[in-house]
Amino acid sequence: MMRSCRFVASGRQSSALTDEDIRRAEKAMRDDMASGPRAVAARYDRRRARVVLSFDNGADLAFPPSLAEGLDKATAGDLATIEISPTGLELHWPNLDADLWLPGLLVGVFGSPRWMASLMGRKGGRARTNAKVAAARANRRRGGRPRGVAV
């Protein structure tokens, strides 16, 4: 079962929906349903340590859980139970209370904007490029990293 959430329309949070809000949400769902494939099966492959999705168009997709928000620190047992929404557009891990939206996943969005930025920052911080090596050497010659100034 999917988690319930409050509807946010034009910046205000409300528990009462207007007819226009409902029409807009139904149109967005119709657009999502027509825009791409839907999941028909999902499983966790312990041997390959990958979440494997099968779509209604015959395509399969596998990804490591470390790429997805909420799945990155999960155990194999937690990852084994995956629910697919009735629309086939969302995956839910009840043991983790984690969700992934498939249209976003198919374009490389594995979490919230904040999660994606932190993931990219970690990868960028580990990267070794000639420019980073040269900058580190120049900093060492000048006495190391500049100290922060309290304001």
C-alpha cells in the first residue's frame, strides 16, 4: 500500500481538494500513463546485488540499490519485498518505507534533488583529475588550504 500524502497546490498545503485540483491531477496521471512503459514485475537479485524491473514493453532494467534514495543502506532482506503500484509507475519497499517513481527513474532520477546533489558531490569529491592534483600541489606550496574567516 502506498503512503498517503497531503496535496500541495500552488504553494499552499491543503487537505481539501478542489474540483480543479482533481482534474489537474487526473490529467497529470493520464499523461504519465501514456508517456512510457509501466512496471509489471520487480525483484531484488541477491547474486548480482541489483534491483531488477520488467516493463510492459518487454524491456528490463537493473540498478544497484546504492544509487537510490532510501535503498542505499538497506539489507538484502529489506530489498527483497517490492510492491508495484496499480498504475505500474511507482515502486514501494514496505520494510524501508521507501518509494521510487519510475518515469523519474527512467531518466536517471534516483531520489530527491537534495539526495541527487549529495550523491554527485560525493562522486565529485572522490574524483582525481589533473586540475584537482595541480590545485592541491599549488595549495601545499602556499602553505595549505586557506583558513576560514569568522564573521
